[in-house]
Amino acid sequence: MRPFALGAGALAVAGTTALYLAPSDPFGGEPYAVAKIEPYRPVEPPPTPPAQQQPMAAAEAGQGQSPAEAVASEIEQLSGVKVTRHGGEGSSARIIHIEPPSGVRLAPAPDRRVTERGPYGLLPKIGADGAWPMDVYARPFVAAPTVKPGAPRIALVVGGVGLNARSSLDAVDQLPEGVTLAFAPYGAELDRLAAQARARGHEALLQAPMEPFDYPQNNPGPHTLLTGAPDGGLDDLRWLMSRFSGFAGVMNHLGGRFTADEAAMYGALSEIAQRGLFFLDDGASPQSLAGKLAPKLSLPHARVDVIIDQRNTPQSMDAAFAQLESVARDKGVAIGFANATPAAIARVARFARDLERRGIALAPVSAALSSKSSNGAATEMGQYR
């Protein structure tokens, strides 16, 4: 019995020692868990997707605009609503501008009746039913109800649209829908931009680069119409006309030498006439023969009366607007032209919106055209065709 008693005593001593050495359990043997508490950090926003995966407006947001702002801008373009944000990004302050609709809607382009496939893309043509692209794609002239019948008309053209993404969107969005937009042939996504502009109610023109007197030192760009071209520049003109659909007319960009060359100009205007378009002379060169040659081709045409941003200062542009209004009141109709720069867009927009109050109708260029009949009498296009 003694060995067993000794063993039991040893076990009792060992158990007591273990209980003494073991760390105390504050929970009395109850189950428990340990959790690590981290300081609060705000959730990081998701990374911006690559530019090629963003919508077009977001991909073009490099002009000091975030992708979110660019997408919002594109939505504003398509909806006809202008949202002005104040207080910086993240601010809740918003001013929403909704222009009253005029009721004028332009048909989508291209229209199959007045379209044919050329070597470089779609080209305008006179339809088999006699439809002219200038009629199909023109913006109907509808004067505001507050403007008296027979009131003076002013047509405003903003050119160079398509070259700068931000300025082009500003022109489409900020200018009243009665302002005509002239698209340069070198911009990206011209078909998309022109369709967007026409959906907003803007009549569209194609700006065709033509040879200036100091060419090639001053080179307007590829496919410029040149006086020495073996085919009279027709291949280049057809390339230019294929850049987008939906333009009602063609206007020159530069072209002092080309527009003064009778053979070259006659060939270009003949092509424009045969395709059912009109021609607008930018008014920069006093030596242009467009006014002399167009009547011989029964080509509807017009000439810019005042270049608004010839000197790009607020004072000079305001003086140009005053001159334009004076011409309109004297002759009944006047055409002004400006380039799509931020300063000019803002000034043209303000002037255009004020015309109705001044008793003047804002008209698309197609409603300010004239042609000379065989007896030399000037005829407005509303009566000419």
C-alpha cells in the first residue's frame, strides 16, 4: 500500500503546483475571442478605368475635366439640359438651364435618297426624286413669335468645329440651336459630332481648305484644294465631302489664291452644285470669284458680311456685332462668322440670345442665301427654290 500512497501524494503536489504556475483566467473558464481594433480609414474610390474603356466624352476629358464631368457633359449634350456646378468637384450646388424648345427637329443623316457611296465614303447627291441635300439637311427657318414678319435676319456661323474636343462640345451645347456650325475636315469622330450637333438643332456646313496665296508656307492641311491639281482638285474635294454626313453646304477655309483662280473655282463650284449643296464664301478675300461664278452654275450661295473675331478681343467683337446688326437692318439679312474659341463662343451665344429682344430673327445660313437670276436680280433662297 505504501507505493500507491506515495504516488498519489506526488500527483497531488504536482497538480497544486500546476494550478499555481498557470496564468489566471479572468473569464473563469468561459469561452472568449480576441479582436484587433484598427483606426477608421475612408474607403478608397475604385480606380479610373483606362481611357479606351471610358465613354467618348470621358476619353476626351484631358482639357482639365475629370472623367465623371465629361460623362455628365455628354449627357447634357444629348438631353438639352445644361448643368452648371459651383463650389468645385463634390459640391452639391447646381444650376440647371433648360432652353425652351423651338419645335424644330432636323432629320437624321445620312438620308439614303441623297447619298451615294464614293471612293472615300458616303457622298451627297441629288436624289432620284429630285431631293437636294441642301433642302434635306437644312434647318427650317422658324422665327420666334415675338419677331415681326419681315424683320431683319442674322445668320451666325461658328467654324473650326471638330478640331478641339472641348471647344466643339461647347459650341454644340452653349450656342442657340439657330446658330450654324461649320466642321473642319480633320477632327476625330466627325460623323458622331455632326449628328450630335444636328440633334441639338444646329445646321451643319463642311469647311473645305483651299490654297492661300502663301502656300505651302501656310498649309491648311491634307487634301487642300490646289490650283495646280491635275484634276482640278475634284478628288480632294470628294475626300473632304466624305468626312461626315448631314451638311447642307460647303464653305471655304482660307483659299485666297484658289478662290481667285477662275478655272479652279469654277470646277469646285460645279461639283458642289451638281451634288445639290450651297456654297458660303467666308468673306476674307476681296478677290474671290464665288459671287461671279455661282450664278452661272445656278448654285445657291452667300458671302459672310462680317468676320466677328478678326481681332479676338471683347471690344472688337462687340463692334463687329454692331456692324452686323447695321448690315441686317440695311439689307434685310446679314451673315456673321467666328471661330470656335471659348471667347468667341461665349460672345456669339450672348449676342444670338439677345436678337429676339432687338427685333431681329436668328436664321440658319440656308435661310440667308441668295442667287442671281439671268437678269441679275437678287433672289432670296426661300423664293429661289
